[in-house]
Amino acid sequence: MPASKKKTSVRPPAAASPKSVPVPDIVVPQPRPRSFYGHGLPNVDPSHLQGRLIVVEGADGSGRSTQIRMLVEWLEGSGHATVQVGLKRSELVRDELEQAQRGNILSRRTFSLFYATDFADQLENTIIPALTAGFIVLADRYIYTLMARDLARGMEEEWLKNLYGIAPIPDAVFYLNVSPEILIQRNFAKNYHLDYWESGMDLGLSRDMFDSFLKYQALISEKYHLLQRIYGFTIVDGNLPPDQINRELRHRIEEVLAGKSRPKSKAADS
């Protein structure tokens, strides 16, 4: 009899295990009291504003927009709903403000009130509803830029504090501090020219726009540091690489979401 063949069991190849996809840790924002810098808005109860307000400040060329974009990707990837606001985004006055600036015809107080109207409209129709709904609002500049510009143009500090008493106190404010020399390089690299208003040409600092830009941005930086002493926001070295800056911002925002206390603002007590 022929030798019986030994049966060999053949197993199908094991299915490859799917690669594990890292799931980001979701930090649930902890409840915290909210207040305004002054009188606030009529019929708005600050206790209902349960979202978070994160502000990134800095001059044109400081890297604000890049940081906002990176923060939105990180926050939304971690399960948070976000809303973005910024200067000249009000449907009410945006077009008129753009037109007036192109003509370089604004007086200093008109300049101030135009931007205050832009802010108030966004506050009532975007920021307050988003905070009420529990969103994280990311502001690409806030009242501090407006106040720094106005202070540089000789506006009264107390008048400005009263004007922006409607503003909710943010949960975190980061000012990207960049030297005027680097700002001018970045602006030329991006736009190939300097902006009339960002150069402070209306102040008569110099007939040369290049020289005026350097003087104006140095003046604005001085006003930001004055406001930092009043409002207690965080100054970040904007000359660092974007990824390094973003890691610092994320770390600080994680602390905010975890309910750790914000810096004390002198303005809130005045």
C-alpha cells in the first residue's frame, strides 16, 4: 500500500491588524466666572457666557494669523467647536471702513469710533452668541490693538477704557512681540509694500514711509507693554519659530480649559 500522505493544515494568513489611530485627549472646559471690563452689554448676563475667549494680539507680520490657524486645527481636532473673529469683519461697517481708509481721510477720533463700531457689532452678533453656546472664540486681535493704536494717536486712556467697557474679559491673551526691524522684513516679503496706517503716516512721524513704519511700530510696542501692565496679558517672543510659539500657546490654553486661573487684570478692578 502506498504510504499515506501526511495532511498539512494550511492556515490563511492572519489579517493585518489595523494601525491604531491616536485619539487626541479631549479637555472638557471647566466652568468659570465671566465678567466685563466695564458696564458690559445691556441684557447680557455674563454667567451665561460659558465658552472660552482666546485672543492673539500683535502687529501685521507678527504671525498672528498663522497661530490662529494652527490653534483652530488643534482645537477642532480635539473636539472643540470654534469661532474666529478679528478686525474689520463686521458686516455693518467693514466696507465703509475699507473705503475710508483707502482715502486716508479719517480723523483720529473717527478712526477710533469706526473700529469701536466694528468691534461692538461683532461682539453683539458673533462673540456673545458663540460664548453663550459654549464655543471657543479665537480673536485675531481684540480691544488691545485698538487701544494701542488710539493711545499712539493721542486718545485719552480713560475715554478708551469707558469705550471698551462693553468687552468681556478674555480667558487668555497672547501678544506676539516682534521687533520693528523683523516686522518690516516680513511685510515686504508678504505684500511688497508698507501699509499707510500700519506705518503711522497719519501721525507725521516722518515723510519717509520706511522710517515712519519703524518709529510707529516702536511706539505701538511701547503702548502694548503699557496695556500689558494694566490688563495682565502674556507677552510671547514672536521672533521664535512658529511651531515653538504654538507649543507654548497650546500649553497655556490647555491650562485655561482645565480651569486654572487667568492673570489678574487691574482694569477689571478700576
